[in-house]
Amino acid sequence: MASIVSFKNVVKRYTRGKQKVEVLHGIDLECEAGEFLALMGPSGSGKTTLLNLIGGLDKPDQGEVNVSGQRLDRLSGGQLAKWRARHVGFIFQFYNLLPVLSAERNVEVPLLLTNLSRSQRKKNVAAALEVVGLSDRAKHKPAELSGGQQQRVAIARAIVADPTLLVCDEPTGDLDRETAEEILELLQILNKQHNKTIIMVTHDSRAADHASRRLYVDKGRLTTGDALHAA
Amino acid sequence: MASHFFRQTASLTSTAIRSVPQRLGASLVTVIGITTVMAVLVSMLSLGQGVGYLGQTGARADHAVVISRGATSSLQSSIPRDWLGIASSAPGIKKDARGQPIVAGGLIFQTDAKTIKNQRASMGILGMSSSGLEFWTETKIIEGRRFQPGLHELNISAGARTRFKDHGLGDRVRIRGTDWTIVGVYTANGGFLDSAAIADADTLMSVLQRTAYSALYIVMDSPSSFPALKRTLESDATLQVEVKTESDNNAQATKAIQTVLDYVSYFIGGIMGIGAVCGALASLYAAVDTRRREIATLRAIGFSSGPVVISVLAEGMALAIPSALLGAGIAWFLFNGHVVAALQISFPLVVTAASVTTSIFWAISIALLGGLLPAIRAARLPVATALRAT
């Protein structure tokens, strides 16, 4: 299978006060289309920084970042925004839903960046809510939903524009074990049945068990983990 | 592309405005600040507007005023008495019942008086020649009788009688060492005469030892006679005059006062406006900080920075415009139509559509100035950092 994510000697530095701190040191990474990759590591290891580079939220200071056939390190901020809209769905630890909008309006947000008509947007939103099992909660606002339901809405928002890549930052970090399992099973379904490539940052090794491969980030360096479950 | 931008902007603006109740405290800072500034600004502007309104009240299109060349209005003008006869022969002047052209000499004079609160003030007196009542037809005697030419008699307006101490019917007013008796009280139509007194011009001129009127007041056959009348009088080599419509003359007479009042209004409004800008700035910074995660999430999804800027500015305007209308409404409720006495004249406070438009323009400016820096901060928000911080 072709690589959907390819990093070559990627370096990322942050400025803290007057100092430049290197948080990723020459990362090389390949991730194939259709993979469910778990990125693990202790706090401050650089795994979220790596995820942000994969999702086009940040740019490297050095090296090549190639995602979905696009050299992200060569794009401007505006170009990256357009690229993200087309290619990436984001799932965050705290769901990051807009509190004033209903579930269906939250899910519709990424479609506002497309040329779809209102009726087509409505159909796609309904389909996405159907996939996550929340069709009956479409009119509810986030505050009227449980944590698990909010994360399902966030997942529906991430998939509604049919991106090639789902980027998940601790998607079960704010959920109880049972609900977390349900969310992880849903991600597995998206990966296996809907062929979404998923890259997930997690602290939780049980969460990583749902991935097809895991990698460890430690002190800014990537180390390979064992291939886990066969797809 | 344009539709994307519009959709992004509409969506962001809608969520920003709909989330205002969640930031009620900070938003109220903007609302109260702008409402207060606009209430004060519109109230202050109502002074100047009132003076302007006073100048235009009762001005008739068939009235012309002749002033000396170089004077800006009848208040600074001086017309020798014998010019009245020369001017009377001009074309387009209406004739009275006796077939005489209606041209009145008018002398404007200020005399000292004490208000009912015992404060020193000035009262305007208009001395009018025999045709004066044909020009100022709006004066109606409500008590007593008209003054008699040749006698030291005054008619006083109801407004001036209320304002000044010992200026009732039968009271005596001392002018340059001579006692004048108030023999009648009149009402006019809300113009200058409603805060003044009237008397016979020739008698007043003899007491004041003057030989010139302030201006000549002409009733024309019709408004269309004005160009010919103006051309004739201004081209007459024996006269050094300018001819204006009554409306223009009154506007010039009140312009200086209105300019000063407007200057003071804008100065005070401007000082307060700076405070309101700071309030809006703090409030919108707080809004951006509160919505930090929301903005970062939308940026992550692919929204561009332009709509983010516009949404922050739009939130400021959404707070500012109703605040301006509320402030103007408060000013209108408290002051519109109230008559005040200041600068030797009585005039109503008038809240006009122009004042309300000005307040909205100011409010939008305050919102834009106050929103600009927070909007830039929102647009420059480093998405990855902002997402991590939440």
C-alpha cells in the first residue's frame, strides 16, 4: 500500500523565552493508507507535536512532511487551512464542539468549506450522525449530551467531509472506560469498514490495543513498536 | 470562493454573537460604556440641534433680510436708516393694505437682566419699525396690549417673562437710563422672539443714540421674487448690502453658537469615547480569550483567518449598534423637547435623526477601534498552541 504519511528527517523547535528548544529530532515516519496507528509516549515526549505536523496544524523547522501526496512543509498558513479542510478530520480529547450549535449544526461546520448545497449538506450530516449512532440526538446541543455522545458528534464532524485521514489527540482521555471502549470500537469500524486512515495519540495502552500498529515517541525520537493486530 | 468566505464569516459571526450571553459580564462593559457615551453625546448634540432648530423655526420662504455687506448675519450688521426708503423701491416687495411696501427696519439689542434665580443674564430686544408686525405676524398678544410707537413701552415674550425676574405685565425695565414699561405679553412660534422682547425701533434708537438699524426685513410677493430683489439691491451702488432669505440669515445667526456647542459636544463625547474604546477592547479581548478553543478548533478544521477577524469585529458592532440606539433613546426620553435657557436665548433640546445617525457612526467606530487588536489576536492565534492549552 502507498504511504499516506511520509516524514523525512523532520525537526521541530519551539521558542521558550530566549531559548530554542528542539522537541522533535530528525523524525522519519511512514504510515500507509488504511492504517490505524497509535502514537504513544510520556507527557512532553513530542507526540502531540508530531500529530500536529501530520495534521498540518504546524510546520516543521527542518525536513520533509508529505501527507496525502502534498508537501506540507512548503505550504503557507492559508494553503494549509485549505488542505486541512479537504484531507483531515480532527478528533480532540475535549471534543471541542461549539456550545451554541446543535449536534447537526456542529457536524455541518466542515461542510461550510465545501461547495455542497444546503440540502446535500443536510444529507451528509444525517449520514454522519447515522454512522456514529446519534441520529436521534441531532437537535441537541452539546450541553444536553453525555461525554461519549459529544465525542461521537465530534467524530461525525471529523468524517462528514469524507477526509482521507483522521487525526485523534487522546480521543478517550476524558471518558470512562466503558464509553472509551465504545469510541475506540467506533474508530475501528471507521478504519476497517470505511477505510479511514487513523493516527491516534494516546497514553492508554488499552486504547492503543485497538490500533493496527503502535509507535513510541520518547524525548523527541520515534521508536518502532510491534505490529499488533493484523488488519 | 466568495461563497466559502461568506459562509465561513456568517457561521463564525453567528456563533460569536450567539455565545455573547455566555460572556455577559464582559459584554455588558461594552454595552454600558457605549450606551453612556452615546446618551451623553446625543444629549449634548441636542443643544446645538436645538439652536439650529430655533433658527429655522418660523422662517418663511417669502421673507428676505437685508444686511450690510461683509456681515455674516443681522447680528453683526448695520443699515443706515435712510436705506429703508431706497430698498422699498425694489421690485417684488409685497404691499400692505395702504399700498406701502412691507419693509421693516429692525434693531437687535441686548440688555442686562436678572433671572428668577437672581443670576445676571442678557435679554434680547428687537426694535421694529412700523411695518414690523407685517413681517413678524406670528407674535400674538396674550395679555395686555401692543406697544405704542413713540412711547417707552415693551411687549415681552411669555418665555422671557418666565425666565427673568420682575419682567411681568406692568413692570418697568431700565434701558440706558430710561424706564420702559411692559404693556403686553406675547407668544411667537418658537423662534428667537419667544425668548426676547419687542419695542418700537425708532424710540429704541433714540434712547440708544443710534442711527442705523441692524437689518431690513422684507416680505416679498412670492418666494420667486427673491432673485430679482437680491440682484437689484446688491447691484445698487448707493447700498452696500447683501440680501439673504430669512432661512439663510437665521442659519448664519445661529451657526456660531451651534458650532461652539457641537465642538463641546464632540470634545466631551470624544474623551468619553476613548474610555468606551478601552472598554470594548477589554471586552473583546476577553471574548477572544474565552472563545480561544472554539476559534482554534475552527481554524484547525480549515476556516481561514479573514472570517475570524470579521467575526470579532462583527461581535463588537452587534453590541455597539443597539447600545448607540439605546443611548440615543435615553437622551430622547430625558431631554427631547425640553426648553432650556442658555446663551441669552431659550431653545428646545432636539434629538434629531442626524444625531442618532452620528451616534451609530461613533458606536461603530468605537467597536472597530476596540475590536481591531482582539481580532488580530484571534486571527494570529497559533492553532496548535491554542488547542494544546485547552
